[in-house]
Amino acid sequence: MAEEQVASSALVLQIEREKLLSKLHDLRMNNLNEEQQRNLSKLRFEFVQQFLFVILSLFSLSPKELRELNETEFKELDKLISIKARPWAICHILFTFGVPFVGWFFGAMLFDTGICHSWPYLRYRKRLMKAYGKDYFPFSELKQRLNI
């Protein structure tokens, strides 16, 4: 009985905390100035670019095939890509910073494949998650880009 009551009160506290965090997030998003809104819009655009590059590289999916996916499938694909892209991103980071001259001058030419877009993809994904929380995935921009 006491354990159920403790679990119940913990659940209520967690729900209240989530409501407060959601309200604070909404307040922050509604109080953005024009420059911050432009930066977030640019971030969403760049994320979609990197997302499509990485999809083409890792899964060889065409835009026509991508049009058949729905929003939940895109979110699952995003999770799968973030797992698969991490080792490539680490290699790219190590190469770029481990061998500075080669990385700076020739890295872009040597690694101009979709696999090497994994580092920027993960960086943009992290920034979007920080800015938007759980609803970070820019499905509307992706739909616009794929002409869905």
C-alpha cells in the first residue's frame, strides 16, 4: 500500500515536472527574436540537407522511395541513422583534427561522400533537440524538400 502511494506520488511529480518543462519551452519558443527565429529556420534547413545526404549514403533510398514514408517512419529512420552515423562521424572528426593539414586542405575532397555528412548531421540533430526538445524533427521542411 505504501509502495503504491510512493509510486503514485512520484508519477504525479514527474507529470507536473513535464508540464512545467513544456510550458517553459513554449514560453521560450514564443519569445524568440527575429534573428533567433532565422537561426532556427536555417538550422532546420541544414538538418534536412544532412539528413538526406546521410540517407542516400547509408541506405541508397531515392526521393521517390522517401515520399512513401510517414512521419513516424522518418523519426525511426532518424534514430537508426544517428546510431549508424556515429562511428563515421568519430572517424571524420579524428581525421579532421588528427591530421590538420590533410584534414583542412584535402579532407573535404577526400571525404565528399554522404557518409562524411554524418558529423554535421549529428551536430545539427543535437542542436535541434536542444532547441525543440522531443519534437525536434523538421518533418514539414522534409515534406517540402521531397515535394510530398
